[in-house]
Amino acid sequence: MRSVITYTASRILIFAVAYGVIFLLGARGALGLILAFLVSGLVSYVLLSEQRDSISAAIVEWRRRRRSLADRLSEGAAKEDDEDARPPR
């Protein structure tokens, strides 16, 4: 979770800096926002690749743990169903 917060904060900071520079260069309004979005996207693609990889690894791990929990719950439910299907003694 920490990697997601760090990456998001970094993206926002890069966007703010890009917008500030573009604003000072004279592009204002929608044009300034669009240019800042494009510039910050390119800059973050280069500078934040390590953080993106960290987020990706965290998501893969989370999905793996979540899937294993779902598998365990399914196995337990199937076991209960098998026990319920047995004739009473």
C-alpha cells in the first residue's frame, strides 16, 4: 500500500510542477492542462519506472494471497458439502 501512495503522490507532484512550468511559459486553461498531462506522463514514465514495478509486484502478491484464500474457502465449502451429502449414521 505504501508503494501506491508514494507513486500517486509522485505523479501528482510531477503534474503540478509540469503545469507550473507550462503556466509560466504562457499556456493557460485547457491547453495548459493538456500539455501538463502529456509532459507529466512522459516524465513519470521515465522517472517512476521503479515505483511502477513495485506497485505491480504488490498487486500480483495481493491477488495471489486473495486467490489462495478463495481457494481455501472453496475447498472448505466443498468438504462441508461432501459431509452433508453423506447419509446419516
